[in-house]
Amino acid sequence: MTTTEKIANAKKRIHELERLIKFWNDSDHDEAKIVSFTRNIENKVA
């Protein structure tokens, strides 16, 4: 992974964390909110 890719990934994570912090701050004033994040679910068979 190049330095440029590492920086791009770090910026993406920072942006996601800023969104979460903003959500948590806003949820202190609101009763309830629903946030949908995509999830990857893998089915594995033993």
C-alpha cells in the first residue's frame, strides 16, 4: 500500500469518526435516531 493510499484511507476514517461524533452530539438533544451503516456478513460452513 502506497503512502498516498494510506493517507486516503486515514482521511476516510477521520471523516467517518467526525460523522459519528456529530451524530452522538446531536442525539443528546433528540430522543432517538436510526443510522444505517453497511455491513458485510459472511456465511462460513465448517
